[in-house]
Amino acid sequence: MKVVESLHEVKAWRRELSREASLGLVPTMGALHEGHLSLARAARRECDAVAMSIFVNPTQFGAGEDLDSYPRDREGDTREARGAGVDLLWFGFREELYPPGFATQVSVPALGRSLCGRSRPHHFGGVALIVLKLFHIFRPRRAYFGLKDYQQFVLLRRMVIDLDLDLDLEVVPGAIVREASGLALSSRNLRLSDAGRAAAAVLRRGLLAGRDSYEEGERHGARLVIAATRPILAEPRVSLEYLDLVDPWTLKAVAEVAPGRGAVLAVAARVEGVRLIDNIALGAAAEGPA
Ligand code: AMP
């Protein structure tokens, strides 16, 4: 595995790949865990070459968010990426990606304002911007994103279609990887105490309660939301930010789940000051976003 920092080195490596070789890209912010590594392994299986980027992207963090305290572990990441079969590991740095005078923005407002966009209004603009830059830098054939960040996945897939990047590039979803307790893996889980981690597992139980209600025949949006919210509200260590039922593609609130369309229950909450997200697909949406 080659480890590089400068864009110059990435471009040189990219040029050396044969024209027919398919490149799989796994963009991350590091502090790698099984969620990231499952994406890298899928890329390894499906592509000729695998690149992973590690960059804690400042434009997707708002003022007062956890940009400075976001976990960083260069040595561990290098070891884990090598073990997952990554060919090129790139640690990006801010000065090169956002040099003085940088002025461009990218936005997908219709998909970036709901759910997490309500409390993080600039987040998805920052995500779209960095990912579009990565697509130009790496020119991957397949780019892998986890469904834990469901809104991110939907928004990026839309951006790729809208900008006609889909002619050469597929945005590939990866299933959510969880702890045995059901808690979705996240680099931010490192900042939870044992008690916080145990409490955070209630997010998954809430989503499962919502799904149970759906499977018992409930289709009314507000009642599905109540079923999923009830267990979460009973956990005092968890402070709920939102729990919404949304359309799998428009991310708009669903009043009544339509047959053949399904819906996604998505949640964000804070535990010990750490912001966590999770989601579950219902009905047709559970068959996968492909
Ligand atoms: P991050 O480093 O948090 O920006 O995540 C990088 C990529 O890994 C994103 O596509 C995430 O959706 C994905 N990812 C993070 N956690 C998980 C997880 N628990 N399961 C699956 N994918 C994940």
C-alpha cells in the first residue's frame, strides 16, 4: 500500500493505473472502524484498484461543532487500511485542498435542508464540495458510501446524476455495520463512556420498534414516528434531535407510507454531547436504494 499526502502524488499514482483499470474510492474522515473497512473490502472485491482518502473536511463542520476534537489516528488508520487491501491511502491536508482564495460552493438544497440539514445548514454543501473535488482528483469508477449516512448517500447520488458524472461513476451503498448492541459504528463513538455507549443502543431499538409497528400494518407517518420515538424518550442519557419518517429519495416527510415506495425512519440524537445518527428502511425502501 502506498501512503501519500500531496495531490501531486495522488495524480501521479492515478496516471500510472492502466486506462481500463477500474478504481474504487472510499472517502472517509479516518479513525477507521469496521464501517469504513467494509466499504474498502467491497471496493477490493469489485474493483482493480482501491484508493481511500482520509480528510477531516472543515467545510462540512459548522462553528462550534467538533472539527478540532474529531478523532484522528494516523498510525491505526494506516494499519487498518493496509489490512483491508487498500492500494493507495491519501491523507489530505487543508492548505492544499482549500488554498487562500478558494471561493467555490456546491449545494443540493432540496436534499440538504431536511433531517440533519436543519441543525447543520452548511454540512451537506461541505460534503458535496469535498466529494466532488475527490471525484475529480481520483476519477473513480465506483465510489463507496455507507448507508449510516443515508442523507449523504441520497444527496451524493443525486449530485452525480444531476452533473452527468453517472456516465462513468457509480455511487455504491454499503450496509450499516453495528456493534452487538445494535449501536451503529461511528468514529464519534470513541468519545462515549461505557454507560453512554450502552445508552446509545436505544436508537437502534427505537428504529426497530418503528419497523415492528410498520410490519404490524401501521402506515400512518406520525404513528410510526411515535412508535420509534417512545423507547428513545425513555432513556435519560439520550437527547433526541429529530426522528423523522421520510421518503427514501426526496427525503420529504411522509404522512402515509405508500405501497411500492416505502420510507426511511431517520434519527439524530446526542449522548454525552456526542451527536449520533442512524436510520432504518421500511417496506420497498428496505430492498435497497439501487
Ligand atoms: P466518515 O469517516 O464518518 O465520514 O465515514 C466515511 C464513510 O464510511 C461514509 O460513507 C460513511 O457512511 C461510512 N460509514 C461510517 N460509519 C459506518 C457504519 N457504521 N456502517 C457503514 N458505513 C459507515
